[in-house]
Amino acid sequence: MILGALEEGHAITYLAKDKNVFDTNFLFAEEAAERLSDVKKIYTTNSRIEAIELLDKYNVDYIIVSHKVKEDYQIKNLYFRDEDCLNKVYRGEVEIYKNNCLIRVLAT
């Protein structure tokens, strides 16, 4: 699953030959408002744990940070990113990150 800007969803699906978290058709899906809110949180949160939980919720493998994403969410980059969690696999006009984030549950 790939996370990108709403308006870029159809192009992501076509070019990547993979599903995306949302595109303009998602507006007809159940829980559309929740999904929209969750995506905004992923792109804007400072909390690594919150971001990882949401990435896991939607089974996100790749995150695209395009000019449109930066504009829509008023960000310069992902605030929760770190090398252990996200690997930058492409850098150009867009940045693409591979999600390697894990939540480790410690036994008590």
C-alpha cells in the first residue's frame, strides 16, 4: 500500500501497480473522514508511535512526499522520520520512503 496526496492517488495506483491509501474515489468509502484525518496525522505528527500505528493500520509500505503533499499539509518533510524507521528510496522532485517502522511489544 502506498501513501500519497489525495489528488495523486489514481496516478500512484497506475504507475506503481499497487493500491494507495486514498484517491478521489475513497470519498464514497466508509470511514472516509477518519481516513482523511489519519493521513493528515501521518504527514504532520511529531509522534513516531502515532505515525507507526497509523501506517500499520493502513498497511503502508511506501510514503510519497511530493510538492502537493508539502503544500496540502504545510510541511517541509516528515517530522517523525528516522533512519531506523523510514529508508529514503528515491529523492528528486518527490521523495519516496520505504516503511520499515515496527512497534515492538515488550513482554511484561
